[in-house]
Amino acid sequence: MARYFFGRLISTIPVLLGITLFLFFILRALPGDPAAVIAGQTATDTEIELIRHQLGLDKPVIVQYKIFMTRLVMLDLGNSTRTQNPVIEEIRPRLVNTVLLALVATLIACILGIPAGIVAAVRPYTWMDNLVTILALFGMSMPAFWLGLMLIVIFSVNWHILPVGGAGGIEYLVLPAITLAAYLIASIARNTRSSMMETLSQDYITTAHAKGVSEKVVIWRHALKNSFIPIITVIGLQFGSLLGGTVLTETVFAWPGIGRLLVSSILGRDYPMIQGIILVFALLFVLTNILVDLIYVFLDPKVRYG
Amino acid sequence: MVCATPWIRGWAMNSDSILSIRDLQVSFKTFDGDVRAVNGFNLDIGASETVGLVGESGCGKSVTAKAILGLLPKKAAMVDGQILFRNQELLQLPEKEMLRIRGNDISMIFQEPMTSLNPVMKIGDQIAEALVLHQDLSWTQARKKAIEMLDRVHIPSPEVRVGNYPHSLSGGMRQRAMIAMALSCQPALLLADEPTTALDVTIQAQIMELMLQLQTKLNTAILLITHDLGLIAESAERVLVMYAGRVVEEAMVADLFHDPLHPYTKGLLGSVPVLGAKFKSGSKSLDEIPGVVPSLFNLPDGCAFHPRCPKAMDICRKEMPPQTLFEPDRKVSCWLTTEKGVDHDAA
Amino acid sequence: MASQNTELLPAAEAVGSSQWQRGVAKLLRNRAAVVGGIIIVIFLLSALFAPILYPGNPNAPNLIHSLERPSASHLLGTDQLGRDILGRILYGGRVSLTIALGSVAMGMIFGIPLGLVSGYFGGKTDFLVQRLTDIMLSFPPFILALALVAVLGVGLKNTLISVGIAGIPHTIRITRGCVLSIREQVYVEAARAVGTRDSVILVRHILPNVMVPIIVNSTLFLGMAILFAAGLGFLGVGIQPPTPEWGTMLGSGRSYLFAAPHVATFPGIAIFLVVLGFNLLGDGLRDALDPRMGYE
């Protein structure tokens, strides 16, 4: 098992390299001159040239990449062009907030989505199933940022029970987490339903029934573990959408995370920041996928015991 | 020639039988209409008897077995008739009582050992589950007993195998494990649905031998469902031949093979290739029954076999022949052998 | 020996046309899919006939009537610049439609050939394409679109390109997966044995079979594209005002959430309904056409 874990980590290195390469090159493919942008509109050519030299933009691209990578390994992502602080320093406190939001949202999604999917699968085509299916479809079609705004209108403007935005105690976490979780709840519910239905149609479920096992025990002891494997896979795949969703949700609720920071960086053309944050997002996604792979291995005895 | 006595419907349970089925009807609701999978099925099985149920794919044999144990989907399947097991009418029994019978008094084993065992549950636990449910053992005790059962079905190193997952076992071993699971609570009746079809021929023989051995030891009756006539000839005492949801002939095995009465049975037996034999018609190809099995959506009127029967008469096209008793221990559903028929087959 | 089949089909049917016929029949029986289809048709028609349904300039400010609640003259009210919201939603539909169709078309134009070539020929091409796809898929899709917008800039064209590119890796994956399973089929081997050229095999045998999962996924992706574009618009990095785009309208309406929530509410409902329509239709298509084709 440990060997598998190690092997997976090793195999992500080329992917990570690829990510940095990809990011590096597309960010430099910009039609425009970051030095000029930073220098400002009234700058003279000499001043722009100076800044360009400072940023190392006058060197050949390969050399730039080498410098970039060496700095990256030492966790130096450059400085923000707006605040002049190291990018790492700006990201670090906000990263915690984003991860917190994402984890809470995932937890909510599992707690609500999985049981809903199970109920729908066990009583297919009844009103319960139809309700779950319809709600799930709604959840997947709803723009998260709109949902967030509607929740604010209802809970903050009209009823005054929850704050509009910002951070603080737990009450600030509620609406953003629910908004972020909406799509995932729907996705998990649908996938749990189809996965369970698939499992319940398998031969070994008939065998269990033929043994005299009651329906509840069949679901709990025989079906669930088999259904979990595809569900976990889906959570892993959808985590990417979740991370993308943080950008929108944090903006709506003014949640101090890296999502909101990314937006302001794009609007402010803070390229080192943009680069740094996107790298962090990609890294989070890759790590989550490895984690999901591990859980998968743990659950499936065929892989574990060979 | 020989007179037939019509078999009375609703005949009371034969005192020797542990299972008596009368006029079992099973229909499925599908999008394109109702499908009658079983159409008037009758059966008696005595204690420790081995009865074979033979027929082609789709004739309703598996459905019958599942109906006995109440394993058909409750919403889609409509089941009617009488199934008496030890004086209990199974079709009227509440689910709680059925749970006690399944795996305990009546067990079932299935065709595909690959897919019939839970891939994420250890073999030992799957066997132990039945024991915990029905024999009031603790899980530790049940697991110990599971090792014994694995030994009984001749799986080597049972103490090790008990902790294995199904994918580490070969097909034959998996089927043995299934048998261990089914017989762990010493049921009075074992329903074996094509138990050897998915296995290699040599393994088939071993598995059948094992089943018959255990049957004697445990006093279990077996309903052996298969499409393999050879298997029936070797293992069963009595046999029922099924076609399109009905039993067309029932006899002791020796009688059936020696002197089949129903044209379908004759066709089945005639089409089995025999090494070195010359075919009746003198041709070099296998005798086959012309036509195909009818779609259950579109069963012919009268006798379901009449479109393919070489001896079909007018009445065969209009009315379904009742199952009639014809000599002791011989039942046939064919107009040729009842009094109504004009043309009697002389053979 | 008699046949093992219990179901007598009238004759051996060719797979091609009857499969489609059966699929369409099954689709029409699916009420949810039909509802989805109706929504989409309404959407298409209202986008096409927007100038007739709302004569006049939807972008022209009319400050006297700013932030009015829904009324007889303005069915959905007016926004902060006094513009009729219903009219802007209708015109916004055109924008959303353009982006949806454009980005999905992009995905197909680049994704299908790459997937076909990668899956069919294997080897180094496959390795390269796969690694590139892996890398692109390591980014959360919306983040990838954001990165592209950061590079390319804002506006309709760039939004379309960004969303389109973000969808290419997914299309490649689906196409390739499909090709891999078809490639091993006996009829492909037979065609090759007879000497058919690869290009002909690709077009005649493989492409038609690939189209089935592609169509299903594209329908679902149309909805996704609209969501993505709206998200970018909401953040202010997508389509810029005064062009009416539902997400952009939501974004500008956000400041007036307390005083005039209707400005943000109605564009959101529009997005929701259209995406729902595509999802219903896409799901229905997936159920109706071969469910065995193995895609997400």
C-alpha cells in the first residue's frame, strides 16, 4: 500500500512539471507588456525597460523558466505587483479559508447527498425517488452565484438571521458553504442513486436475499460498500468543479479566500499573483485526486490484495 | 391404448412431499404488455428426493425457483397459485416469515459463481452470515463453523480460505463455497439453478458429486434446474420437462429417456448427438426441432408447442392440453395421450 | 437444436437506422426530456425572434425609469439604468446561445480529430496528446477558463474562446475512449484486413459510433458553457456591459440586491431554466441512445 502511494506521488511529478510549463507559457503569451502595465501609463520607455530588467523579462524564455522553477522549488512565487508583498504571504492566510470552505461544503454534500441517493435507489420511481431526482437536477442547473445571491436576499435581507458576507464566527460560514455545496449535493445524490441501483441489480444481492438477509441489512452490509467506490471517484472528479466554484462563492459572500483574491488579481493584472494562485489550485486538485485514488485502493480488495 | 385420468386441480398436498406447487402462474408487467412466464406449473418434491427441471433458456425454470423463495420483484411480478411447504402456504406468508425460511429451510444456489458472491466481503463472512441469521450463533462461532463447512465441500486449507475474497478463488471453488453457504443451515430443500453450467466439464462432475454426497448426509431434497439432459440422466430420480412456462412431461428419469411421450421431449432427446450413431432419417445432420421457441409476448393459442409439433391436430391449435396423469408417476400435457385425442401414437 | 432466443425479432435488423428510430421513440416517451426539449425550443425561438418580441434598443439607458419593480409596461421591471429587463434577457439569450454553440463547436472541431487520431493510431501521438490532456485536466475547469481570460482579455470573443478551450480536453477524452473500444471490434479488423485505408475506416466506421456519446455530452456541455460564461460575466471578466449577458446582468445587479432584488433575480432564473432544459434533454438522450457506451 505504501509502495502504491509512493508510486502515485512520483508519477504526479511529471504532471506537476507540465502544469508549471503550461502556466508559465500561456501567461507569457499575453498580448501586452506586463512591464508597461506595471510602470503605468505615464512611464517613459527607459522606466519600462528598467522594470522589464528588474522582472527579468528581457532574458530568453528558457532562462526565465529556469529562474522561475528554481524559485518555485524554494516556494518563492515572486511578489504581487499591487501590494509588493511576496505572493506566498498573500496566499497563505487566505488558503486556509478556502480549504476550510471547500471541506465543509464537501462534508455537507456527503451528509445530504448520499442518504438521498440511497433512498432514491431503494424506492425507485416512487415519489421519494422523483423528488430526489428533480431536486438533484435543479441543483445541477442552478448557477451557484445566483443561488448565493438569492440566499442572501432571503436570509440576510428579509429575515436578518444570517450575515451578508465576510468572515467571523460560524454563522458566516453557513451560507457560503451551502451555496458551494449545492452542485456537489446534486451530483452525489445522482451518482449514489445510479451506483446503488447498479449494485442492487447484481447477482450477489439476489444471493444475499436468498440467504434470508433482510432488505435493510442487504443495503447496509452488501450494497453500500460496493457502491462507495464509484461515489468516491465522482467526489474526486467533482472536486475540481468545487474549487472553481470557490471563486464565485467567495466573491458573492466576500469570503477572504484565494478565490476572491484570484478575481481581484485578474482585474488588477497582478500576473505573479494570478500565476501563484492558479498553481495552488492545480496542486490542490492533483493532491485531492491522489487522495481519492488511495481511498479507492483501500476500498477495493481486488487492488489491495491482488 | 392407455387411459388417462385428468389430474384434479387443487389436489391436496401429497403427504410425502415437503413442497407442493399447484397451478403456479407468474406474469411480469413490462412496457410492452404482460408476459406470462409461468403458466400452470405443478410440482411435488419428497424429502431427500432429487428432482430435475429441464428446459431451454427462457422456458420459465429460474422464474419458478425464484417464485418459490419469493425473490421476484414485488412490483413487476404477479404470482398466483399455491406453494405449500410443510403445510405453510408460502405465497401468503408475510415477509418476516419468508426471511426465516430463506437460507434456512429452503436454500438456493445460482449459475454464475463469479458474480453471485459479494466481491468485497470475505468468503467466511458470507457463509457465517447465514449461520448468524438462522442458527443464533455469534459471529466468532459462525466463522468457526464456516471453516468446517468449507472443509466439508472439500476446499483445501479452509482456515486460510475463510479470510479470502471471492476473486482469489477459482470458479469451481467459488461454487463449492456457494454450496457451503446454502447448506450451512441444513435446509430441507435446495434449489439449484444451473449450478454447473458456468463450469468446466471436469469440475461439473466434481460439483455434482459433492452435491449428491451432501444431500445424503444432510437429508436435503434437491430441485436441479438445468438445460443439460446428461446432467439429469446422471443425477436426478425424477424429471420435469418444461416448455414455454408449462410442464409438458414428468416421469422417472429412466422412463423418460427410454420412452418419451411428449413430442417435445422426443425432439429434445433426438437432437442430442451420440457418438457413432446413425440418425433415424439416414441423413448426416443432427435432427432438430423445426422453428424457434415462441416469444413470451406472443404465445400461440392452444398448446404452445403446436407450431413445431410434427403430430399437431386441430384441437392442439385451439385448446391447451391439461396435465394428465398417465400411468403412476407419469404426467403429460398433450392431446395425443388423453382421451380426447383421436390419433394415438403407437410407439 | 432449437434456438436459445425467447424473443423472436421479425427479421435481422441493420443496426444503423433502427437504432436511431428506437432511440427517438424512447426519448419521446421520457416526459422530462420532452419538457427539456420544449424549454430549449422556447429559448431558441425567443433568441431568434428577440428583435420582434422586443423592438427597440435593449441597451439604451432610460434613467427616469431606473430600478422600477415589475409592472404592466415593464413585465420584469427595469435595471439600474432604466432598461427593460425582459428585453435584455431576450437579447441576452442570443449572446448565451452564441457562446454555447460557439464553444461546443470549438470543442468538437479540435477535440474530435485529436481524440480520433490519438485513440486510433496510439504510440507517440497518443502519448503526447494524453499528457497534454492530463495537464489541462489538472486545472479545475472554471479556473482554466479564468486563466485563459486573464491571458486573452475580456469580451465576447475571448469568453467564447476561453470556454471553448476549457472544454477541449473533455471532448478528447470521450472521443478517445470511444475509439479505443471500437477499434478492437471485429468489423474494424475485417475492414483493415480487406485493405481499407485508415482514413476511410475512421470516417466510415468509427466516427458514426463516436457521435452518439459526443452528442449526449455536447448537449450537457451546452448548459455548462452557459454557466461558465455567466460566471465569467458575473465576475466582470467575461462579456462586458452594455452587452446584455445574463451573468453580467447578475453581476451589475448585485449592488442593488437590497433595494431592487428583481434586477439580479430574473437573469438568474433565465440561466437556471435554460441550463435545466439542456440537462433534461441531455439526460434523456443518454437514456434513449445506447446507455452502454461508457461515458461520464
